[in-house]
Amino acid sequence: MTNDFAPIELVVVPCLSDNYAFLVHNRDTGATALIDAPEAAPIRNALSDRGWTLTDILITHHHHDHIGAVADLRSGARVIGAARDAHRLPPLDVQVADGDTIEICGVQTHVLDVSGHTVGHIAFYMPDPKLVFTADSLMALGCGRLFEGTPAQMWDSLRKLRALPADTTVCSGHEYTESNARFALSLDPDNAALISRYEGIKAARAAGRPTVPSALDDEKRTNPFLRADDPALKAAIGMADGSDVDVFAEIRARKDRF
Ligand code: ZN
Ligand code: FE
């Protein structure tokens, strides 16, 4: 799958059983960045099909399904990841932290700390071409499980991502969307935007098409994890008077049991 944000091209690379890696390519300069490295072979194929060579590898977090192929693929490329996670990431050429701006493929790229799934997880935001790489923080209709962080940390991270322009494209790390949609509908069965999104998701999956990337605007209207402060959703789960963080924690806990 290829998306056009001229002169930037985005390629989604399915890896392992349900991971996504992404290639960002600048047609003017030839620079090519990889965001996360789950598996070498499909990424190599995507590169060689297009005659591209990696210039940068961006790492979102330390889990093996995001870094497993860095060693195989890094030759000649600059490897960039979070300073606070450097001890558990492959050797980094550039260490970054929340608030940093780096140039990737000629594009200004902002580093956002989005801890929650892990503490130290980062996202990469490119305001122009309006792409955000969220891996296991904000996901299509979901969010990552809280392996290390607290509900308050993840809710903070998700609010940061929610505040990006609504026409931002969300490039997340896994194809979990169909089961996320069933969970979302269990909380929010009358949400018309969610019902119609679910139809599109089922059709895409039946045709073997990825549901990632997604539009932030759709996430804001249909992703329950972005709506923990929405009075309608609070009421729907019987927590009309709950704090936003408590409601978020409850939604996350219900998803873990779903
Ligand atoms: Zn992960
Ligand atoms: Fe993952």
C-alpha cells in the first residue's frame, strides 16, 4: 500500500503476523526512513522493489516486534531512538527526547513521549506531510496494553496525540482493528460513525487490505480510548461521575478482559 504526500511517499509494510513497519521516502532527495523494524525480509523486499536504500531507522520502543530486524537492516542507516531507552534499544546513532525536532527525509519531525504501553515509548510526528507514527500508543480504534506505564500516563499520551490536527494520518503498529472495533461497539453500540467504520474495516480485512494507517479525525470520533472524557461514553459505561483517568483505566481494563 502506497500513499502520496508529494514529494513524500509512505509505504506500509506488513511484517510478522500482525505488525506494520513504514517507509517514508523523499522523491526529490532519495532519502528513505524506516519506522520500526519487526522483520527484515518484507522490509528488504519493499526497499528493493522500489530501488530504495535506507538512510534512517526510527525506533518507537524496545519491544522485540519493533526492533528485531534493526541489526539486519541498519547497514549505512542512522538509527534513532529514545535516549531514556538507549539501554534496551539497539545501539543508537542519534538519541532523542520529548520535544526534540529532527530532520528525517528532509521533513521536520517532532519527537513526542507517549509512555504508557512502555515507559519511554516515543511517537514521531511530521506536521507536513501530516503523518504521526504511534506504534503501540494510539492504535486504530485502540491503544497499547499498559505493560509499564500507568493509566494516567497513557491517557496523557493519548490526549497529546488527540490534540494534533484532525487531518493527521495515524500510522500505528499492529493490525488489531477488527477486534478493537468489536470492543468499541460493546461500549458504544449506537455510535453511527463507529458502526460505519466497522463495516469498512470488515470489508478491508475480508479483502486482505490493511486498516492502518487511519485518520486521526476518525479516531477522535470512534476510538473509545480517546473519549474517556466524553460524558456520553462515561454514561454509557456507568461512570457518569468518574474522573477522566478512572474512566480511561476502566475502559483499558475492560479491553484486557474482552
Ligand atoms: Zn509493543
Ligand atoms: Fe508491538
